[in-house]
Amino acid sequence: LQRRQTSFNAKLAIKKSWFPRVGTLLEKISEPTIKEYSEKLQKNPFICPETEGEKAAAQLIKYVNYVGESIPGSMTEVLNMREEMFAIVNTDGLPHIFLTSNPSDTNSPI
């Protein structure tokens, strides 16, 4: 059920300044090239791209980000929480931690 929700609400995002680069890379890639390269990557994640289409696909992976819905326990939720923490630090500054020690009257050696 969680995998289904993730795949239905998934989006791919790129920065606006990268549109021209991504457009030229998409023109070099065909559907069979994507299938072949993804099979190669599943077998060996450290494989080097050989054809021009595979090289374009490898570069395209650097520019495209996966954006999914916040499903509890998913990596998307973790990324959203991390971005939220960075936003809070940017707006409010670094957090301050104050610890107060209050020993009990009956068990404290002080």
C-alpha cells in the first residue's frame, strides 16, 4: 500500500536554470536506452555508461530530483523533515540547549 501511494504521487523536479541542459539530454535518450541502462545499473551500480544515450542518462540523473508524498516512514518524509530543520535554523538561528539538573532531596549526595 505504501509503495502504491508513493508511485502514484511521485514527481520529478529540476531547477529552472537547468531546463536547457535537461532538454538537450532528454533529446539524446530513447526509451530502449533507458531500459537497457536501468538493467545494467541494477546488475552493477558502479557501471560506466558506454553509449552516448547512456552518458546522457547518467548526466540526467544528476539534474533530476525525485519528489514524493509525505508517507510516514518513507525517505521523502525524512528529506522533508531535514529541509524543515534547515529552514528553521536559517530563520531562527542555531538551537540553544539548556540543561537543568535538579537532584532529589532524599537521594542526592550534594
